Amino acid sequence: MARKPDPTRKPALIQQTLVFLVDKPLSSLTFRSLAKALDVSTFTLVYHFGTRAELIREIVRANARGVSPTEAAAMPASTLEEYFSSLNLSWQWAQLPENRHRVRLEFEAGLLEAIERDELTVIRTYFNQWLALGTSALTALGVDEQDAAIESRLLINTFHGVQYDLVLNSNSEACHAAFTAAVQHHRSRVEALLNKAAP
């Protein structure tokens, strides 16, 4: 009689892989190098993940920060204060030293997707979901939809830029000052757009 697969095995392998990648580039990951590091056979990894692309997809999904775009969409900000509070919470998460390698992996995964466009799409999908979510949140607050789409993209691109600086240079104080200034600028733009849209 065939042995039933262990449902905890795959999640455990993914978590072990995330630990393995703390100080290693995602681009160098192969079944062989990972099997050696985790002391398992390459067959075990192929059995659970099938292909390297699927392994990377699973890693990126597991690595995704706190709240996913889908989960965030279920918790809409009904006021301007709630909207900006959610931005600050996201930044607080990114600043934690234990999460910095997760941000690095996310950037690496995005760059891999730029090359392996047909195989890997997780980060691009998340990026587009965050854009749509930001646009929806601003529209719900009263910003014109076209303006909301521009502001959402500008904010997300700025947020990624400050995170990149944080990962690259590890200067938390300077990055926090830049993020704070960016959010203040974003707030002034949003408030101006709300005043323009007011009857």
C-alpha cells in the first residue's frame, strides 16, 4: 500500500529554503544546491515542486510580507487617517531587521520575472494588485479615478525606491526620513485632489 504524502512536508521545505536564502541570491538557487543544503534528495524537491520556476513561485508567495493585496482589499480604509495609518504600518514592517532579507528576496524575484516573463509572474501580479488597491482606496476617499491611478503608482514606486535604499545601504534613519517626507508630500497631493473634487 502506497504511503500517504505528508501535508506538512512541503511547507516545511519552503520555510527551510527561506532560511537558506537569508544570505544567498535567489538567482543561484537550483534543486541540486538546495537539496545539498537541506540534506534531502533532489527527487524530494522535484516531487514537491516539479520545476525550479514552481519552487521560486512558492518561495516568493511564502516570502510575501504581512498582508497580501487580496487580504488588504478586505480591510478598506474608510478615512484619510486610516489610509495613512496603513502606509505607516507597511513601512514599520519593512524597517524591521528580520524582514529586510524578505524585501531583498522580493526585489530579486521581481528582477528574475523581468527576464523569465512567461515562467514567473508572482511579483508582477502583486505589484498590479497593489496599484489597483491603492487606486480603489483613493477613489473611495473621493479622488478622481484617473488622478487616483497616478497617485497610487507614484506612491508605490516611491515606497519601493526607499525600500531599495534601505536594503542596499542599511541606513534606517535616512530612509525613515525620506519615507516620512514622501508620505507628507503624498498627503498634500491627496488633500489637494480631494479639495478639487469637492462640490
